[in-house]
Amino acid sequence: MFPKVGLLKTYAALILPYAVLALGTFLIRESFASVSDNILDAARIGGAGVLQVIFRVIVSIAKPTIITFLFTQRHLIRAFTFTSPK
């Protein structure tokens, strides 16, 4: 895609992946913030400790967002690919 739009071996090719990184950070923050207090209270009433609430409830709900964020972290390899001499 980058060669077709003329971004190969340019600074824009290096900047665009970092823009995606900032968006991914925002999405993870919003995903964690969207967990309802009622769900957290129910887990606490059920006897879950702090770590159990984090890993069994919050991470379970935010798992799709976390996986998406991790797949966008390959920006360094992309940057080297876009600025390669070939």
C-alpha cells in the first residue's frame, strides 16, 4: 500500500504507525473504563480479591481490545520495511 501512495522511504511512513499507537492506548483506556462498577462490586461481593478482579473480570472484558492493541505494536518492523533500500 505504501508504494502505491508514494510513502515508501519517507518520514510519513515512520510517523503513521505511531499515530496508530496513540489511538490504541486510548482504546485500551476506554475499554477498561467501560467496565461497570456493578460488575466490579459483584465480583468483590463474590469474594474476589483485587488481582482476581483485575485478571478475571476486567481483562476478560477488555481482551478483544488488548489483542487488537498487541497486533498494532509491530510498528517497528513496519518502519524498517517501509524504509528498506529495496
